[in-house]
Amino acid sequence: MKNKPYHKILVALSVLLAFFIFVFACGLTVLIASATVDGGVRTLPTYEKVDISAVLSRDSSTWNEDDFALLEKQTGILSKDALEKQVLSAGENSLLYFQNALFYEGALLHTEVVPGLTYHDVLQGKDGEEFFEAPIVTPEAGDVIVTSSTHTVGYRHGHAALILSEGRMLQSVALGIKSRKLRQANRGSGLPWFSRSSNFILLRLKRLDGESDEEYATRRRAVADEGEAHLVDIPYSLTVGIFSKKDQGTSPTETQCAHLVWQAYKNCGFEIDSNGGALVTPRDIARSPLFEIVQVYGFDPSEGW
């Protein structure tokens, strides 16, 4: 009986030691997992950066298919229509900005979203700037922007958002935050958040054969209007589609970033989940054959995500 207090102390110390070992193992797992995601966060083109000044020195109305193909590979703007609109809005030389960004080799930085768990990857800026910010072509209503630059405990889940009309966008961000519409120019979580990410892809619904410009724009705008009408102020849930119905129609009770985009398109008759699984992810959307890539940054333009 005299040794009983010592036995209790020994048991308490063993439990405490086991607890510290568990905490250490969890911390080490998080560090290892975070390190392993670096390989897929930023991919430079597999081909060389070349001089495009000869093409840019000519009037864009004289550009042929070879010129457009060269500019697409060198700028990451993979849509001929988007290239022409970029030139009309900002001039040919603005394409040099896109080219330099596509081939930019800044150091990778993990910025904390949820300390120790979730990170947003950005690139170190030039000349002491906090981060590098890539240009994004002007998006249109119904467009989708995705990135793989966010990850939690080694899982690179990414993020997705739906572009609305009149300079707004729709997002579902995190637990405890309902889906919301905001200005695209919002520095904290609008397009600038994507432009300083280590990668992103701007997607646009493909045009149907024989479809006029007006019909094409109207079809895409309908998705944006659907999102704005029925998908604002929806609670966030990581398990939507697993422990609840995936298709929740026009009255969802829960959503997450990719599901929000998927639901807007689903309500308009489009299935954009490329693998049709219970859980839809930004990568599933990026691989949908219903979309064309308007712009790619931080992924190899010839491969995508």
C-alpha cells in the first residue's frame, strides 16, 4: 500500500508522456504533409519563354493562327476571343505582362489561413514586395475561377468561385461563413486573392455550334443569375454530398466552394462534375469537358490541372 502513490504518479507520467508523443506525432504529420504538397502547387511551362515582340509589333488584325497559337502558349490566355478583348482593352503590349507572369519564378510562400492546418500558397514578390500578383483577363458572367493553391493537412483541396454580372462574384469560403456575393475587386477575397495565388484557371462554358454572341452570353449569364438568386447565404459544409444530398436544387441547406458553383450550373441543366462523384471538388470542375480554359496560370498550359 505504501507504493500506491508512486504507482499513481507513474501512471500519470505515462499518460502525460503518451499525450506529448501524440501531439508531437500529429505536429510532425502536419509538417510532413504540408511539405509534400509543394510539388503540385506551381508548374512552369515545359517550353521556353520566347520573344513575342515581333508579333506584338504588328496590328492584331493581321495575326494569323500561328501567331495566336504562339501568344496562347506564351501568355496562358488560351482563348482567342479573350486575347482579342485583352488587346482591345489594354493594347498589345499588355500581353508582355501576362507572359512575364506565366514564366515568373518567385519563391513559394505558405500563408496561414487556419494556423497549423490550412494554408494559401503565394509567390514571393519582386524587390521586397510581399507577394507576386499575376494579371487576370476580365472575366464574364457565368465564368468560373479555380485554384489548387489552398491545402489542409497535406490535402490540396483548392478553391472555386462563380463570376456574377456587374463586377461581382459568389463564393463559399469556410466553416462558419455563409456563401456570399462580393465585388470582384475585393482585395481580401475577390479576384486579387486568386491573382496572388500560386496558380489559377479561368473557365468559360463552351459555345454551341451556330450560337450567336447574344445567345452565348445569355446562356452563361443565366447561370450567374441563378447563383445570385438562390445560392447566397447558404451555410458551409465539408460533407455536402456525403452525409446529405448532393443536388439540393434551389433551396440548399449547405454547400462548399465547388458545390456552390456546381449547384448553380446544375440548376441550369449543366453537369460540370467531371467524375460524377458524391463530392464535387475544384479539380473536378476544372476537368469538365463543358468548359474551355480562358486563362491558365501556374499550371502547364498544355496540361491544365
